[in-house]
Amino acid sequence: MSIYLHFRAVVESEIRDDHTWLAAFVSKAWEDRVDEYAAGVACSINKGWGSVNDFYAAADSLDTDADESPILPIYGGRPVPHSADADPSDPPLMLLEPPGVSQAAQFLAAVSFDELWNVVGARFSALGWTRQELLDHHRNLRGFYERAASAGHAVVKAVWA
């Protein structure tokens, strides 16, 4: 079974801060993910998003100018609670508002993938990760957040099993 963390950029004024509505929105976005990936408004990470977050957490040990929080790209945002009438099988949802999206984009633009890999690459290799896998996630996230921040969008995050 695959499990994904799905990211979808959206104009903040076009969304409702309601779990049932957002679950329907991201469900449709998930169905259309191939087109949305091509349009640059969505991306996802299969299974290993916690490890990607751990990779970024290593930025705290680097002497860099990346003042933004390394948790923003993966775990940043606030949970959108289920409403009383929500389907309990709806995915957990997070909403990262435009200022947080900009901060995540700034972090990803400032952090050096190569420096991070030099610090923690051996640990991630021992866990079965390749440099290329993490680099691909980094490039996808950096491009996604850059586009979302440039457009002033919020980002909705959903976990799909």
C-alpha cells in the first residue's frame, strides 16, 4: 500500500477553512494530480516525507543564512480539524497560509542540498535513501513552493493512503 503527502497550491480566497470542503477539494486535486503536477500547482511525496523533513532538519546544524524553519516545507501549517459532520475517513489536512509558503520557499532557496547531503548523507544512505531520490524531492519542493509563493498562494497538505 502506498501513502502520500500531497501538496496543492491554491488561491487563499478560493478555499474554505472547513475540513469537509477542503477534503473534497484535495480529493479532486488528487484525481487530477498528473495534470496538476504538469501545471506546477501540486506535488507529492510517497511514504518518505518524514525522512525528507529529517533531512531538512539538518539545516539547523549548518552555519547558513537559512533563517526560515526547516519544518515548513513538510510539516508547516496548521491542522484543519474535522467538523462534526465530516467523514472520519477523510484525510488529515494542513493549511499553510501565504506567509508560511513564502517562508518555506525562502528556506528551500537558501539551503544548500549539497551541504545537507555532506552532513547527513551517510545516515540517509544507511536508511536506503539515495542522493538522487532526496535531490529529486528537494528540486520538486523548491520549484513547487517557489511558484506558490510567487503567486501568493496558500498550500493545502493531505495524507492519502
